Amino acid sequence: MSRVAVLGARGRMGVASVRAIVGSSDMSVVAEIDVDDDLQDVVDKKADIVLVFSPPDVAREHVQWCIEQGIHVVVGTSGFDEDAVEQIRAALVKASNVNVFIVPNFSVGAVLMTRFAAQAAPHFESVEIIEMHHPGKVDAPSGTALHTAELIARARSEAGCAPSPDATRLDPHGVRGGRIEGVGVHSVRVRGFMSSQEVLFGIDGEILTLRYDSVTRESLMPGVLTALRAVTGLPGVTVGLDAVLGLD
């Protein structure tokens, strides 16, 4: 029986995750930590794994703290880019017995969409990403959009693709969105969305659109439980739920 501590336990994903873990047959929740709670409770309750849904401004510190305590970590907080991953790798040099599993999105549909996007990327001249979330989300872009853009950029670079064409020179209001490693990314925050993303590919005469929608957080719980069960067998740092879905 794995003993799990949840950081950010009173947030939307934290609440749903606690409920899912409690309902499992092979895991238990031993600590529920949120703002102003003492992290030491994680150690005192002898947690084997910490599930991190802390706010983005403190999540990196929480992951570093868990590593120092020798506890495996599953990271669900958005915003863990390549720099953050490298910092974790550096910290694990002195904590080789700790595993960290960074999961930008726990949706199987989102993982598949991201994988398909990386496969399609070298075959189209243009590519942009639109991610759509509820207005309570505090960070932009989403972790999924960040991860998707990085994979697309890597695939296009390896294939020798030119940058997506864009003649825009005047944009005083910033309506063209942002760029991540040369990939255009747009963030939408509208009531009614939970978590959605589109990747648009284009060449002359043809457009390919990849899209996924998660409409309830319960749809993400199989991914959360899968990550918690897998982390103890994933040495070092692993990024992306696809690592444990057998997609290769």
C-alpha cells in the first residue's frame, strides 16, 4: 500500500486526486497539504510519494524540498519547462534514490494529441497552438501547450524545417500571442472550458487540426493513478505520461 501526500490538496485537481486515491485499492492518502500548512507533515506521516499540485510560484521549491527529504515526486503543476527539468536533474545527482515524474497533462487524450502533433510537425509549413482553459487558471500557457510546443519545435528542428511563415510586423496590442521555441501559442481563458487544446497545421490547400477536450477532472484521474503507481520504477527524471502508456 503506497502512502501518498498531496500538495495543493484543496485545489481543484488536489480535491479530485485525493478522492481518487482514497478510492483505489493500493494507495492511501497520509497527508493533505495546502497553503499555510506545514510540509513537515509529509515526513511525519512517512509518505512514500508526493503528488504536487502546488501553485506555480511555489511548486519548484516544493519539488526540491521533497527531493531533499528522499521522497519520490509526481508533478502535476504547470510550468515545468526545460530549465526546471534541468534543475531537478542537478538536484538528483545527490539524491539518486529519488524519482521525479513530471506530467504536463494527465489526460490520455491530451498525451495522444501531443504525440500526434510531434509526428505531424515536419510535414506542414505552418503550425500554431491554441489552448483553452477556465478563467481560474493562474498560469499561461498551460503545461500541455508548453510541452507540445517543445516537442513540435524539436521535431521540426531535427527535420530541418524552416520557421512558420508570418509577415506580421505591426501588432501593437499583442494579439498574435506568444512564441515558444518559434511555435506560436495562444491562451484563451473562458468560463465553461475545463481543459482544451488545438494544434493547427497548414500547407497550401490543406489544414490539419488536432484537438482534445477534458470536460471533467474525473477524466484525468486514471492518469493520476497511473503516474503514482509508475513513479517508483522510473529512475531519475521522466517527463510526460506517454512514458508509461506503451506508445513506443
